[in-house]
Amino acid sequence: MAFQKGRSKTGGIQKGQKHEKTKQWDQIGDYIVNNGAERIIKYMDTLEGKAFFEAYVAILEYFKPKQKRTENENERDVNITVNESVPNKIIVEYVNPVSYIKD
């Protein structure tokens, strides 16, 4: 039967209900976050040195994805001064700021 405008929905899932596959994905997500995380922590505790570092980096990529590298295209001569006697004070000065102004 062809679609008729104004006719109410008669089949499928109702508004607000989750599809069965969505429910299954939710269950997998719950396992990963709860039971799976506990197992990973126990496993990570058994690792040492290079093995731990490699596993840690591999898992970290799923937790916090790598960000795209950005490079500054404006090459400027900059002086950075750090005064050790004044904590938390860094001075950044452009060597020749007038030359960087575009007309």
C-alpha cells in the first residue's frame, strides 16, 4: 500500500521506544564501561615498563583521541623572558612588531 498523507503510523516501533539493536549496543557499552574497565585496570597493573607504556598509549587513544597537529604559519622573531624571581610571569615581546602589520 502506498503512503497516504495524514494517515497515522500503524507498524514498527512507536515514538520514544528503542530499537532492539540500540538496546544491544547499550548493553555492550555498559559492559565496556563497568566490567571491562575493571578487567583492564587489573591487567594494566600486571604490566611493567615498555609493555605498560604501549598498552597505556593504545587505550588512551580511545579515551582521548589525538588532535590534529597545527603549525603556526607566521614566522616571527619573538623574545621570551622568564623572570625566576617573579613566579608565574612570562613576558613575550615581538622583536620587530611593525614589520608584521599588513596593509
